[in-house]
Amino acid sequence: MFDKVKKNGTELLGKTNRIVEGTSIIGDIVSKADFRLDGELIGNFTSQGKLVIGASGVVRGEIVCNNADIEGEFQGKIKVLEILNIKASAQIHGEVAVGKLSIEPGAEFTATCTMLTNNPNEVTLKDGKGAEQK
């Protein structure tokens, strides 16, 4: 009588993956949900959600996501389709492509920046074998 109908994408609302301080990952991460990284990632990160790099977080590689907040250190290429918030404690080095950009005074921002004009609505996820996921 009351069958639950899964709504596309809403089953992940309110769920956040976490990599805690003291954890290092070498490799690629693909996630449909939001993600908080307080540890270290050397590799690529792709998400249809929001990425938060905490104050102790370090990422070296390539990031593609819908939204991001960065408090820690990032080195590489980052593409944020919607809003990138860079906090005062952040250190950004590399290439940045964003829909909208917010930088707090005090942040270290040594990067080339491109503003995206024709945003696709969402990130297409690719698994390690190059196959696309929606």
C-alpha cells in the first residue's frame, strides 16, 4: 500500500563520507555523496556532491565536483561546477575552473582561474576503468 519510491539522487541526501586526520590515501576516489577530507589524498577525486577539505586536509591531484569548501591545502587541478569557497586558512596551488568563486582574506591562492560559463548540471562519474556512471 505504501511502497517507498526511490527518488533519483535523494537517497544520498544528508550522508557524508569522511577521511579523518592521520589517514593517507594514494589512489582515486569516486563518490555520489558529499565528502569531507581531513586526511591526505594523493590522487583524483570525483563527486556529484560537495567536497570539504578540512584545515588538516591535503589533496594533491585532480578534483571534479559540484561544490567545494577548502580550508586546508590543495595542489593540482580543480573543477567546481557551482561554488568554490576558499577559507582564510587555505593554500591553493595549480589550476582552478569554477562557476562561482569566494575567497576569504588571508587565503594563499597561487593559481590560474577560469570561470565556467556553460555549466553541465552535474558531474559525470567515471570508475577506475573509464566507464561512466550517472
